[in-house]
Amino acid sequence: MASQENLIKLQCTKCKRINYFTRKNKKTNEKKIELKKYCRWCKLHTAHKETKK
């Protein structure tokens, strides 16, 4: 089971929409995550950064 405090949102850096939710261990990873993911609105693979809750 995924606990709610480990969930983070990933936001497209181009269109600023929140497209993905993922989990992160906040004790081991203190920096913000940046992943290249597919954005269905931009129709491209763009960088997605972790956003605030």
C-alpha cells in the first residue's frame, strides 16, 4: 500500500500541467525529482519536475 505522505506530483515544465503521481522516499532523496516523461497535451517527451503539495 502506498502511503499518502510518500506521493509526489510531477508537473510538465513546458505546459505546467500535473500529469503524473509517483512515490519517493523522502529520507534518502532530499532533492526534487526531475524525470523525462510523455506529456499528452504537448504530445512530446518533456522534463517533469516535482511540485509542492
